[in-house]
Amino acid sequence: MRKPGIKTILFKLVAAYGDRTWQKRLEPVDELILTILSQNTSDINSRRAFKSLLENFAGWDKIASAEPVKIADAIRAGGLADVKAKYIKNALMALQKAAPGFDLRFLARGKVRDSREWLLRLPGVGMKTASCVLLFALGMPAFPVDTHVYRVVKRLGLIKDRLSADAAHLEMEKLTAPGDIYRCHVLLIEHGRKTCKAQRPLCPVCCLAGICPSREY
Ligand code: SF4
């Protein structure tokens, strides 16, 4: 079976789940910290940890100067609290110097590649976190590849099986029109959660079954 095109996939996903349009949900620094908290845990847990962090400190500057153990205590709900507390503190300390007022809006004026490089220099920030900040908070055409997106695009044959998740970010940005990146990212995650599940993909009821090279009957 020929590799399906991203436009065709998107058309079918929109028909199945509805369209998704970008709306800013958080300030960039908030998005950055929330995404660090989301590593290796569920959305519910990371949001609970984020809320607790905001409730326990009077601002990002206070967290930057806090003892890591105090930060860890505030984010226990998100798992890996000690590791994430160090990442958060170190990232905020670096931001204090590089982005006064923790204001990252200047990144939207650059190219995706340059702004992502800037974010990647922060402690604890990898490709997915940097791309989430650029896409969700700044509306830039960066394509975060999480575990769902990675699995689904491999099954669809959009990327090679052996391509790393980091490299998949760049490949998906090449394959997808900039204006479609947000809806494509969000819909692939939804599809991965509801239908193209990790263990037992629901191929017989999948909206992409007719074009998917990995369909299981
Ligand atoms: S046909 Fe199966 S493997 Fe392919 S996208 Fe759908 S659920 Fe996933």
C-alpha cells in the first residue's frame, strides 16, 4: 500500500473527531513548566502538580530561589518530583538571566529552528518540551511528537520505523503545512488515545483503515 499523504490523513481525522483550531492556553513560561511536569505522567497528574506549584509559591522568581526539596514537595502529584524539581529550578534560574520577567514572547519573532535551539539550551528542556512551548503558547509551526503521535505516524508509514522521536519532530514539520500543524498534532494524539492504541489498535473501526499500511484485520 502506498504511503498516505498528510492532507488525506488530516481530512479523515477532522471528519472523525472534528476540527481543532489553535487557542493560546498558557503563557510560554507556564507552558514550559507544565510540560516539564508532564514528563512520564498523565495530564491529570501533571495539571494537579502544576496547580499545587502555583499555590505554594508567590511567583516564578520565588521558585527559582527555593530549595529543590520545597519544590519537590509541591509537585509530588506529578511523579519523579525530585528530578523535576531540579529541572524546574534550574530552568527558571537560567530564564531569570536570559529572559527578564520570564517573558518568552520574543521567541515568536524568530524562526522555529532558532527559537527551539534557544529553548533546548535550558536545563531539562528537550525537543518535545521546546516544541510544545512554541506551538501551544506562541502559535508557531513546531510539531511536538509525544508517544501517541510517534506510534501513530510510524504505523501510518509517515516516518521510518527507526527514526528517533527527536528526528520525527523535524520530519513531521517537513511533511505538514505550517497552518495544519496544530490540528494535526492534536488530532493524532486523540486518534492514538481513542483508536490507534498502543496494545490493541481498533483497526476495524478506524477512520484511517482504508489508507493505513499497518491495518490489522
Ligand atoms: S488502521 Fe489500525 S494501525 Fe492503522 S491507524 Fe488505524 S488503528 Fe492505527
